[in-house]
Amino acid sequence: MSPSDPREPAVTGPAATGPAVTGPDPSGPAATATAVARPRGASAAALLGSELTVLFRRRRTWAMLAALAAIPVLIAIAVRLTSSPVTPGRGPAFLDRITQNGLFVAITALIVSIPLFLPLTVGVVAGDTVAGEANLGTLRYLLVAPAGRVRLLLVKYAGAAAFCVAATLTVAVSGALIGAALFPIGPVTLLSGDTIGVGESVLRSLLIAAYVTVSLLGLSAIGLFISTLTEVPVGAMAATIVLSVTAQVLDALPQLDWLHPWLFSHYWLDFADLLRQPIDWTSFGANALLQGGYILVFGALAYGRFVTKDILS
Amino acid sequence: MSPAIASVELAIETHGLTKQFGRQIAVAGIDLAVPTGSVFGFLGPNGSGKTTTIRMMLGLASATSGEISLLGRAMPGSFRAVLPRVGALVEGPAFYPFLSGTANLRRLDTADPGAPSATRGARVQQALERVGLTHAAGKKVHAYSLGMKQRLGIANALLMPRELLVLDEPTNGLDPQGTREVRSLVRSLAAEGTTVFVSSHLLAEVEQMCSHVAVMRAGTLVAQGTLDELRGAGEAHARLDTPDAAAAAQVLERLGLTPVTAGAAAGAPGHLSAVLSAALTAGAPAPEDIVAALVTAGVRVRGFTVVGASLEERFVALTGEGFDVAQ
């Protein structure tokens, strides 16, 4: 009831706003001018940097990476502690080679992780992309900032892809380190019979890690799309993981032969060609093409859904 | 609606803004006119469509029909040009609980393509200072109280110089001191020329900070104008303090008024005193004639006042009783 000025604009309003408008105005257009002048790529890069910061400052992310790192460690220790030699053809591929060459720990661990562990962690990250922000309520603030829906979606997908890289590298690097610690390291005999040095075999391991990363990109796109459908991140995560398991089950049914080349998990384990001399890129290419198709289709679906979505969380 | 509004430039303008969820109409064709430079109170019971309107204004939800113009540009079409000039607090604060207050603000600031990264650190510090959160800047947000989160939300709206602030229930969860701080913050921003659009269901709050008010009820805009216009549209009351309650009531009834006993006043000891209140409806006689009539009839008058309508009465008249119930 005390001051009358904020309540009676008819009297003081024009007088107060008149000079005041010129106050913030210079900063307003100046700020907009910098926005226009600033290359849009730079601000998108900043947003991606921020996205990665948020992703890798989460304890959950590190817990998942730690779990992935533990897989090769478990394999290596189990093989080291077993006195009897591993029978070739039993257990995961290359398991029998570990005792002769520690470099095979990384490859074996990747093979073990591909069907479940990697899709599980990727499903968590990709399923969380949009639904997680919606659930926290931060999605509305990002959009009001304004992040722009398309830009945000692209950054979110790039973040999920970055996690795919981090996840496979974690398995590969952890495998290489524990393999080097527990087993002899030496030249590697390839599937084609040729022998390559340690340096090149490390490169081949990285190539396989790249193959596995590419394999997970299609699943990430599916996760991103599902994530735009809900405000419950756990739901999107579970649905993504269930889909990855379903695809693998379908891929194992001979009755569905016609469907197999279209399943995003079809080429997941077909990286043996990268262990030949010279490298056969056929499966890498086919896999990349298939994953690219999934990225396009589910990216478009995610776009269509997210751009028109009412953000009510 | 009023000549004062029509002649001023508008910071927010909507025409026939409608939002339908399935069969339920959340916002039914409202025409808002928020003058530039005003502190605009957006009142209404919970569930009357305030937040849905704000979501449409900011491009978070699409309108079923109608037009929105923010700072002279169409929304959501021109969001890229408009939203950097708008600071917003929408339906409570929301942050990453695992990040500190500073890290949260930095994150949301990078989402604005117009926010220069060179000044980010300084602007974040400044915004935290402005809401009094400097001491908790490094704490993770999950350790924040609701009031601190609310302050951080306001800090987020102040990261850049804004021409328009949209604050949805800004004092929610704040203690009385925090409420006062928000009020003075809004005043100081308004004094700098920022238009402030505040939604609230707290009348006292709106009455203390706003220059203009709009009232929502069940998705429709039932009133809009300056605070005084809105208050003036209500009925004034005559309050009479007298020891001769019965006689006074008779006189008032004869004058066509409907007196009600509004309580006992503190008279001199031994003197009984009653307070009568009567609404001064359109056809009521002038206050001086009422007093003359009372005195002529031998009623002893200890006090006589004409009380202007309060916003609360007007609000209840517009939205009905049962304040917090959606219609």
C-alpha cells in the first residue's frame, strides 16, 4: 500500500519508462548483434561441449564405463587363473589366443560386450537424451534459451555418439592394458595367416573398436527417437535395450532370413574381416551403410516428433 | 480493452489464443495485451490456464489457434530473434541436480546462441549475486532448498539483459524475506525498463508489484487493465461505526442499502459500538446523504468511511469462491 509509482503507470509510467527504455536498449541490440555476427557453428560447438560436460559429469556415466572396463579385466583374470589351457572353439572367439598374446583380451572383451553390455549402456544414454531433460524440466529452459529444437536434437545425438566411442574405447583400452599386464605381448597371427607387429595390431584393435562404435550408432538413433516419445527416461532406456535384444533374437531365427540384412544388429559381430591381410572392408561398408540408414530414418522420425512436440513437463 | 493499453506499444499481444488438449479446452481464445514497460500480473486460480498460456507464448507448446506476438514479433515463428531478449521462469525452476549452481547456469547459457561465451563467467557470477546465491554457487543443486532453486531459476532468467521477463509463480517456495527480495528485484528491473509478466495466484503479491493485471478463469480472460481500473470496477463499501446499530440498520435499509454487521469496534469503555458495512451499489445515495439521513434519524455516528474495492473482492467476484479449485 505504500508507494504509488509501480501501480499507477498512467501517471508515472510513461515518465519512468521513457528514459529507462533507452537504458537497456543499447545492450539489447548489441547482444542480438553479437548473436548474428557469431558463427552459428561456434555456438553449436559450445552447446555440444556443454552436453559432453553434463554427460561426463554424471556419476552414472562413469559407473557404466567402469562396468565396461571391468569386463576385459574379468576375462583376463579368469583365463590367467585357469591352469588348464582353453580349448579352441569353446567360449567366445579368440579366448584361446589370450594366453599366447595379451592383445587378444581387448578383442575377446569387445565380442563379449557386443550382444548385451554395450547396447545396455548405449540404451541408457540414448534413451535419456530427450526424456531425461524433459523429466528434469531442463528441456523447457534449454528451449526457451533458445537452444532451437533441431540444434538440440543434433547435439543430443552427437552426445550419444560420443558415448558410443567412449564405451567401446573403454573396453578396448582396458583390455589392452590388462592383457599387457597379465600375458605376453608379441606379433599377432591374423586369420589370413599373416603376422603383424604389435604396433599394427594395436591399430587393428582400434579399427575393431571403430567398427563396434559404428554398429551402435543405429541403436543410438532408435534410442533418440524413443526418447522424444516420453517424459519417463527409464521407459525410453528399457524400450531401446529391449529392441536391441529383440533384433538379435530375430537375427538368430533362420525363418526370418529375408529380414536379417535389415536388422541393425545384423553385422554387429562381423568384424573378422578386419583381421585379415589385406583388410577386407566389405562388412565394414555394409554395416556403415545399414547404420547410416537407421540414423536417417530414426533421425527423421525423432525430428518429426520433437519439432512439433508440446513441451509440457 | 482500455484506452491506456490501446495507445501503448505492446510487449506481449495475443489474439484468440486457444489451446485444446483432446476434448478439454485449457485456454479459450484469450486476447492479452501487455504494455511495454509494465509490470503485468497474470492472476487466476490454479488450473485456469496461466501456465499453458505462458508455454504457448514461449513456443514450448503450440497453440491450437490464435496468434501470439512477443516484443513485436510473431511467436513461435520468430523464436530465434525473440527468445534471447526474453528471460523466463516457467512452472518452477528445473536444474541438473548433479551440477553446481554455477555449472547449471553455464549450461543453460550455452544453449542461448546469442550469449557471448567470453563474458559467460562474469554474467553467471553477476546473476548469482543479483539473487543472493553467491555463497551457494559451488554447491550441487540437489543440496539446494526449494527457495534457493527458485532464486537460481530467477538468476537464469537474468543471465542476459532482457527486454521482457516472464516469471511464472516467482515467489513460490520463498520465505517472506525472499518474497520481498523478489518483489524489489522486479521493481528494480521494471525501473530499468524491462517489461515483467508475472503469473501468480497470490493477490497480495500482485497488488504490491504490478501496474497491470489480467485475470484468468477456466481458460478465459475475465478482466484485464491497470490495477486501478480493475479495483475501481469493484464495489465500494460504506463502513459505519455507531452505538445505535439497530436504528442505523433501519435507516440504511430505508436508503436501499443492505447493511451487514461487520463486527464490534473498540469504543470507549461502557459504550457498545457496532460496525455496519453496506455495499455502495450503482443506485446508492451519495455518502454525505447517507450520513445526513443517519443524523436526522438520531443515529449517533462515531465513524463513517467509504472503503474502495479491494482486488481480492474483485478477484473473487470474477473467479468465484473456492480459490484454488480449477473450474
